[in-house]
Amino acid sequence: MLDEHPRVDRSASRVVLASTVGSVVVLAALGAAYVLYDSRLALAQAADSFSDVFTAIALLVSMRVAAQPPDDDHPFGHQRAEPIAALMAAVIAGVLAVEVLRDAAAALLSGSRPTLDLPLLAVFVAKVLFKGAVAFAAARRRRDQPSPALHALQVDARNDVLVGLVAVGGWFAARYGWPSLDAWLAIPVALWVGWAGFDLARENIALLMGQAPPPERIEALRAIAAETEGVLSTHQLRARHHGLELDVHVHVVVDPTLTVREAHDIGERVEARLLAEADVCHAVAHVDVPR
């Protein structure tokens, strides 16, 4: 039985939209800083911001697609839209990481030195403050309404704060005694962007391949089915990811003296209880009778 009312997380959409707009502004500032000051740290930070912008836009579009109800072409819904968008963002992050590494290596070999003026530091600090605000907003919203999108945004923003602090430290070190550190520190930032892309790809490939949820979640779903009125026992509960949500199949044993209609009603009650879970989009209860 499919849930006919897709869940739309409006609070997640608002936070992601605000993050997108802010990331565009930060990206423009970092791009200008790279052109004006020839800073590889600014380039690495711009690459990270570009990845953030692409990811946020893809997430916004995919959230709208995923919220659409099932149709003739997609009878099980559109929940896989978000993992597909995240996988595209992972590829972009990998490409950007390689380009930043190549540029940093070229700068070190040529011996180029950036112009480390105060506006460059101001851009780095602005990104740290902005990403800190995004992480706080996402965490606060998640307390009221758990959301995978908000969790991903919170983790990404928190990581960006750490990377931004590296850039701030690199500015001071490069300005006061070690100019080449600007290019050297761009390398770990690029590696961080690449690792984040790899980790994002690994996670969402698992979702697209229909990976099972953790054993404790399977046990919790089995308990929900077993506690339904009229169910004597359960067995063979299987669950797999369908995008960010779960497709659940379970066998329930009922009293053999029940009529077919009564047994069918119990199966529907089990499905309804499973579909009431926030992470379940599809549930099927197979009704068995003891021999």
C-alpha cells in the first residue's frame, strides 16, 4: 500500500533555500577574491562553495520531485530523486577537488605569491560566520522536525566552518612569514572537498541500490507489526531503502478461524501502522495462517 500523501518538509526547504542564496553570495565574493589576490585558498574555498550551491539547488529540485505522488510512470513514487541529485553533487565535488589540487601544485611549482590584503581575510571570516549560522538553523529545525535533508545540511555546514577556520589561519600564517602556505593549505581543503564527495557518493549509491536499514530499525518495524491487534506473530520482515524512505514487506500470522475479510483487515491495519512511520513510504503485509 502506498502512502497517497507524500511528506513535504517545508522547514527543510526554507533552510536549504536560505543556504543556497547565501552560498551564491559567498561564491561570488570568493571568486572575486581569487581574481584580485591570486589566493589558492580563496580558490579552494570557492570550489567548496560552488559544490554547496550545486548541492543545494539539486536538493531543492529533488525535494520537489520526491514530494510528487505516484503516477503511471512511477507507481512507487519519486523518493529516489534526492539520492540521484546528491550523487550528481558528489561527482561535481570530485571534479572541483582535482582542479584545485592541480592549480595549487602549479602555484607551488611556479613560486607565485598571493596578495594577502584584509578584504581577503574578511571574505574567509564571512564564510565561517555564514556557515555557522546555517549549521545552527539546521540543528534547531531538526529538533522540531527530523529531516535527512536538514541533517545533511547541518553536517556540511559544520564541516565548512572547520575548513573556513583553516583558511583564516592560513591567511595569518601566509601574511606573516610563509607566503607559500596559501597554496599548501589549499591542498588539504581540496582533499576534504574530494573526500566529502566520495563519502556522499558512497552513501547515496547504497540508497539507490536498495540497502537495508540497520538491524535495530528492522527490529523496531517488526515490533510495530507484531503489536497490531489481531496479529499472533510476525516473520520474514524485509526492508530496503527506496530513496531516503523505506519499502517494507512483512509476513503476519493470524488466527486460522478468522474469515478472509477479517484476516485482510488485520493486514491493512499492519500496513497503516507501518506507513505512519516517518521513514516508511511503502508497506505490504502478507497474511499467513498456521497450518
